Amino acid sequence: MASYSVNKVIIIGNLTRDPELRYTAKGTPVCSFSIATSRNWTSPDGESREDTEFHNIVAWAKLAEICSNLLHKGRKVYVSGRLQTKDWQPDDGIKRYKTEIVIDEMIALGAPGTGRQVETESNHDTKADGAEKPKGDAEKKPKVEAKQRSPQGNQEINPDDIPF
């Protein structure tokens, strides 16, 4: 019997600090930052509550450099990737753990205050042999001129008005 497993994480939240770009001994870029996500709910006594989670994010290679250049504290961002847990034992003898999200896709959802800038980057921009895809006119997608309408069909929707 074949087994099947999935390790996929999707997060939309705000950066809690500026990204930190470093390089491995072999020169590979690695960028780390943290994203906060919140959920709201009402307690049984009717009080509104909010819970915030903080997620450690790691990007490698070209995506690491892009994250370092585009992202900053407070910016809303979409990331997807996989969970990875590291463990180590310092001199005090107590085993420590750290869970990170190693991303392979990032979409910057807009600078604070504007909410209109959308930039997409992914580690999938390179071929399996490491060569980059051609840039320029060969990769540009045609501009879509079709107009979208509301579900009632009576109001035109401007894609720039979508909040993310």
C-alpha cells in the first residue's frame, strides 16, 4: 500500500521585523523573518477576543534576496512552503526545538497604507538544471482586457479595488 503525506503551509500576515539576509559558507543566500497572524473570536461570555501567532520564516537562494529587497517590518505578505523543525542541545543540557516555515513562494501584498502594490516571487522561477527562465518580452503575459462584473451582473469590478 502506498502512503501519502503532505507538508504544506500557507500564511497571510504582517512582518514583525525587517528580513535578515545572510550567506552560507558556500555563498547561498538565506533570509529569515517573522510573520504575525491573528484570529478573532467571541468567548462564551460574549467578549471579543484576539489571538496572535508568530511564525519563523526562511527563504533560500534567489527568493531570499527578493524577500530581503521587497519586504520590511509591517508589510502584509502571503507565503507558502513547508514546516521544518530543528533541534539542538546547548551547554545547559536542555534540548531545544525551533519550527520554521521554509518558503518556496512569496507575494508581497502591499506597502502599509497603500494596499495596492502586489509583487509575486517564487523559487519556481528556475529550471531543474538551475538555469533561469528567459526574462523580458518572451515571458510577459498578455494584458487581459475583459471586464469583471459583480455576481448580480449590474456593477463593474475593478481588479485594483480587490484588497489583496
